[in-house]
Amino acid sequence: MEKIYGKSIYEGIIIAEPYLKGQNNLEIESFSVSEEDIDKEIERYEHSIKRAKEKLSHLIHDLKGKVAEKDLQILSVHFMMLDDPMFKDEIQISLRKDRLNVEEIIKRTVNKYSEAFKKMKNPLYRQRALDIQDIGERLLEALADNESIYDSLNGKILIAHDILPSELLDIFNKKIDIKGIVMEYVGETSHTAILAKSLEIPTFMGGTDLLKKEWGEFIILDTYSEKPVVITRPSLEVLKNYKTLQLEFEKEKEEIKATINLPSVTLDNVKINLEVNAGQKLDKTILDNINADGIGLLRTEFIYMKGNKFPEEIEQIKIYEKVSDNLGKEKPLIIRTLDIGADKSLPYYKIPSEQNPSLGERGLRFTLHKKEILKTQIRAILRASKDRNIKIMHPMVTNISEIESILALTEEIKKELTEEGISFNDNIKTGIMVEVPSAVLMADKMGEYIDFFSIGSNDLAQYILATDRFSQKENNLYDYYNPAVLKAINLVAEASVKNNTDVAVCGEMAGEVIGIVILLSFGIKTLSMSTAFIPRARNIVRKLNISKLEKIKKSVLNSKNSEEVRHIVREYIKNL
């Protein structure tokens, strides 16, 4: 019996057979090709691109309405990359020069680009290596006419060195019953981790050389306990204990289902708003099923990424109105203005490269430099706000001068719309995202200018801890339960009370049980999360008594590290 410790990405207790991904990779045979057959290899390559794009297109179509728009964006990026002229030209030049079969040329080219991205200093660019690998696998599968290498995964736990986001989407779309995932660490805020959460797959990250281990017939995957663990070849006694824990976990899941249509109110009758983080498209049925209180974050960058030019005012109005109608006009819809830069780019506009894009021109910094883009978007939001509960939120705010600029621009636009005889909500609320230390330290003054704060815990943790959240080398440093990050969040909560300003959290921790207990102890009453987390969030909210959380608040703020924070809150939850 061996125990492998790591990090929990999505909670669960699973006992099942292991399935090793490495044993099912496509075997690539290398062989020489005569000069007269090179054109046939090029034809095969062109056919593989066409087939890969067809399969991607079908996958995107099939998944619409079933998964979040932000998750589908991964596939849209891959669709565009298949047509990348530099990549295509290199394949064809190599085919003629090296006279090897197209499979071998694709493999070599993918490895070349992938290794180049991995060596880049910026971890955001290193993530691109996974996209390149994904494209390569799609082309090789198309050449092999391989429909599915995952048929035998049904009912098992996937063991992998890593797994690509599009592979997870493929598995989900094929209705393969994947029980869990065990993989080496790729980051808690990576696309794979976020997608695993969205698809509600118990997922564990940790360990090394996973494919070389002796897994045995059955393994235990425990991402629910305080110390997430994978147990290989468990003893009968351990197996018996975990079967009991598994029943308790399943009982809790049934309890969550039973509270889905109940109000999100604490034991001392405090209403907690559970809202959704969303892309452009929303399934009204999903929203109704989870009984969400609103949309706390509409990521408009997906609207901009989709087309081949910046979206026009009328186009944006129609989208915002449709989202509001699907949600319910009376429910709050917070529209975040274009948040581009760092790890997010546009297919039709090249953002100048910088040594550290995370600290460069991104979010509001970008749109204030391109005011016509921001002006068009604010006009669209204002026009859509008529008779709707729509609010404006700006990302990556660093100082009060930026707030003064956006408020002045908003007033200028209101004046123009009035002169044009166009109706809008003159009392629309304006808020900012708190993602950088300067916004935390100036929150008490910033609160005098705006109507609400929304704390982005992912980026805030990154900047507070000076640790890139996509870095694999320093993953032990990035943790939004670090007491330094919690103290920063509490400072913003205190500033909101001082100015009578609303405050919400829309990062990953807002959907986690530990995070919910902590945030409520700070007096934060609005949480925005992925749709999958709303039912469980409601269940824990209904077990809490706000008036009894003061001790938790003091304890976590006085903790020395995130491990201590987690232990304190887990022990509290056990006693509920």
C-alpha cells in the first residue's frame, strides 16, 4: 500500500479501477517517404486538418449549453490554431526537406514548438505548450482515424502525467463515466483544474512519475479529507473505512440536492447572495435549476474574442439584453468591461509583447488607452440597462485617477445619450474589481467614489504573494488561503462597511466551502461562482450562523499559514 499526498481540485471519495493514460497514447512509427509520395503526405496532412476541424466544430456545437462559454473558448482557440500559417508552412517545408511520414513530422514540429514555449520565462506563455500538444494529438488522431482512446475509461479513475482541457471536454461529450482524475501538478487555476471543477470530477494533483507506479486492481481517491490522498493497493481495513466515508459523502450530496430550491439564508436569517460567473451565453434552464440570485460577473472578453473585429454597439446591446432576459430582468447582472491582456488575447488585435504582461497593459489599463473601445462598450451597457438591473464593473483598477477617468467618461456618455434622446438607467451602479494591493490599501478612499467592490481572489492572491498563479515551480507559494491574502480581503470588507459600499468575491474561493465560511465571517454577503458550486454553497450557508463566526474570523487572521487556516475551518465545519 502506498499513499500519495497532493492537492484537491474537486472534492470526492472514489474507490475504483485505475486507468493509465500513458498506456493508450498513439504509437508513432517513423519511416522514409519517396520524393514522388511527398505530395500524398501533404494531402494526408491537409485532410487531417480538415478532419480535426470538423471534429472540433461538432464538439463545440454539441457542448453549447452544457458547459460554460469560457470552457468552450479553449476549443475555439484550438480551432484557430489549426489554421496557423507558420505552423502549417513548417510542416510542409519539413515534409519536403526530411522526406519522412507526416505523423513523424507533426510529432517533431509539435515537440519543437512545445519545448520553445516551455522555456519562456513567462508562465502564461508556457501554458501555450499544452495548446500546441493538444493540436498535435488532434492531428495524429485524425490521421489514425482514431475515434476514441477512452472507451475503456468508463467507470474508472484516470491516471495521467497531465490531461488537456479539450480531452476532458471530449470525455464529457461522449458521456464516458469518468470517476476521478489523478494527475501530476499543473496548477489549481489552470484550464484543466477549472474545467474539472466545472464538470464536477473529483480531481487530485500531486506526486511524480505516476505512470511508473504499481497501482493494483483498485485505488482510493480521497480529495475530501483535510489531507487529500491517493492510496494504491489498499488493505482490506483501509478499504472498509473508506467505504464508510464514501457513504457519508454520498449522503451529504443527497442533502445538497434537497436544499437546491430553498433560499440561501443563514440560521440567523441573513440573506447571502449566491451569484454566477458567466460568459456570453447562459442556459436559462441551468440558471433556474440552481436557483441563482444573479450574475456577479459577466466576462465580456468572450464577446470580443469570438469575432474578427471589435463588436459594434448594437451587437453588444442585443447580447446584454438577452443575458438579462434569460436571467430575469429584476436580478442583478454585473457586466465587466473588456478584460484583455496577460493570458487573454484577441485574434484580430495584436497586443504589444511585454516582458511581464501580468503587470503591463491589461484590463482597464488597456481600455483607458483605447477609449473609443471602452466608450462603445459603456454606451451599450447603459442602453441595455433601461428597465433592467444591470451594473458596470471595471477590471484591474490600480488608483483613484483611473476611477475618476471612468466616471467622467460615463457621465460624458450619459450626456450624449440624453442629447440623442436615447433612454438608459441614469442611476446605474458602477463598481471595480479589487485585484491588486494598491486597490486593497486604498479601498477606504476608493469606496467614496464607487457603488461596489468585487474581489477577484485569484489575481489578488497572485499579486499579494508575488507568485504567478500559472507557475508550476512555485505552486506551493500560490494559495488564496494564505493569511496575507485573507487580511487583504478583510481590509476591503472593512472599507465597504465604512463607506456603506457593497462588496462581493468572485474568485475561485467564493465557491469553496472553506472559502465561504471565511468570507461570511468577514461580513461579505455576496459570492459569485461557477454554476456547479451554487448548490453546495447554498447548503453550507444554511448551516451557518453569522453571529457565531467572529471566532473563526479572529483565528484565520491570526494564523501563520494556509495549512493552519484550512485546519481551523475544517474542524469548525465538522462540528456544524
